[in-house]
Amino acid sequence: MSDIAVIALGGNALTREDQRGTLDEQYRNALAMARSVRSLLRKGWQVIIVHGNGPQVGNLAIQHEEGARLVPALPLFSLGAMTQGALGSLICLALHEVCGTEVSGAVSVVTHIVVDKDDPAFANPSKPIGPFFPEAEAAKFAESRGWTMVPDAGRGYRRVVPSPTPQAILEADAIAALTRSGHIVVAAGGGGIPVVDDHGVLRGIDAVIDKDFAAERIAVAAGANALVMVTGVPSVKLDFGTPQERSVADLTLSEARQHLADGQFPAGSMGPKMSAAIKFVEGSTSAEQPRFAAITTPELVYATLDESHGVVEGNRGTRILAADVPTSVDTKELVG
């Protein structure tokens, strides 16, 4: 069986910070990702794509709130399901355009993920969704709609919602079977639709699961060899924002744990990606074919997974490895 790579694509990779989020903009961004996937297919990889939906579900929530006087507004978990369908279709069409007959097919799976109704995250909303607002407008939304609004990176205020830990994937077997049959599978869009077990009945609950944690669960369930988290920077940086800032090519599992414990990777940015990477690699059971994780940009996904690429400045992202091998740290800035 071919190696399997799970690629976690952020919602910001489909709607970038300098974009309004039109369909044309999102499709062009999806085409760029599809070209990276095509390179992996040609190398013999099978691919599962997990995507975020932070900008998209936030925008959809605003549309529903503004239109509530005309039609009923739907709960957040339903909006998440809508973005799964819309973005899944977008990504599949981009894959068909770029890959053509090189792939058996591209299919988007509506994915439900079980969470614990008593997860502490429900009492501590932390996942930003939607656009940035000025302080006065944010205060208005907090009062009129009951939204939790917080300052975000000095760019204004954003709505935050609960982000519980994923426990189980209802469609795990279907995703694995489709992957084994040669399909590119788009799954757990927006981190999956969160559901809870209510006395034996599964019910949706308002939250947005972190797509990196959902991707880790998908990767384990599908027997993946690699978990790739796509972000806006070419590689992981240590001592970010200081004169000692440097880019890391490889990290051993023990090094990654230590850097995370030391606060090198903040919770609001690189922290969830590194936590998901560590959890995935920790579960590696095969010495002959150990799991590894990677963090990089869409353009460098193929180079990061291709062992024939050496560690040359700017040519691949960061890998988190199970084995204690020598760590390579680039002393210069990586350029994507």
C-alpha cells in the first residue's frame, strides 16, 4: 500500500488575510494547494485533506445573523456543516482541474466528530472565527448577540467560540476505505461537525474543533505515515521576534516537547500545530516506517515530504521526527 499523507489546510490558506473571501479568491488558493497534491500523487503518496473554516464560518454566521429577520438563523454546528459542503466542493473541483486523470477521484466526506459535552473548552471560548471588527462594533455584537469578542494580534476584535478536543470520528472507516481505493479524500472540514452523546443519541453542539487536532485523529485512524500542517510560514522558528530568531529544519520528538514546554510555540499560533504533531509522532509503532509530522507552506509540501531533498536554505519546511537524529537548524532566514 502507498504511503498516506494527511494535509491540514488552514481556513486562512483558502481566504488569506489580504483577501475578502470571494469564491474566485478561494478557488485560486485551492488550485495552488492542488498543485502540491499533484506532486505528491506523482511520487506515489495517497492524500487526505483536512481544511479549516475559521474565516468562512465566521462570515456565514454574520450572514445568518443579518438575515434572521427574514429567515431563521441556524446554529453554529449547522454552519460548520455548510462550510464543509461548500469548501469540500471547491477543493474537489480544484483537484479535478489540476490532477485530471492522474487520480481515481476526489471526494468530500461530511464528517462528524464526537466531543465531550463536559470539555472545559465550552466554558472558555478560544477559537477565533470570522473577520476583525473595531472595538466599538465588537462591543455592539457582544451586547446584542451574546458573542464573546477578544482582541486579536492588534488587528481588531474577533469572535471566539469553544474549541473542544476531538474524541472519535464517526466516518473514520469510510475515509480509510476511500483512501485505500485511490481517492483523494477531503474530510473533517472545519475540524469536523462537533457532536455529543446525549444518552445514546448524537446531537450537534455549537463549537469549532481545531483542524490540526482533527487532522491528527484522521491521520491515526487512516494509518497515515505523515501529517502535514500547512501554514503561512515556510518553517518553524525558535525565539521568534528576537535577535536569536532562527528557522528549524528538523526536530526530534524530545526536542519538540521541550520547546513546547518552554513556551516557544504560543497557543494562539504555532502551539496547536506542534501539539498535534507531537501527539501523532508519539504514536509511531513501526521502526521501519515511523510516522513523522511536518509544518510548512503549500509550495513546500512536496519538498518537505520528499527524502531526496536535502536541507538547503529555503527548500523545505520543518519535520518532527520520532527517532533521535541530529537536529538541523538553519541559521539564516528561510525564504518561501
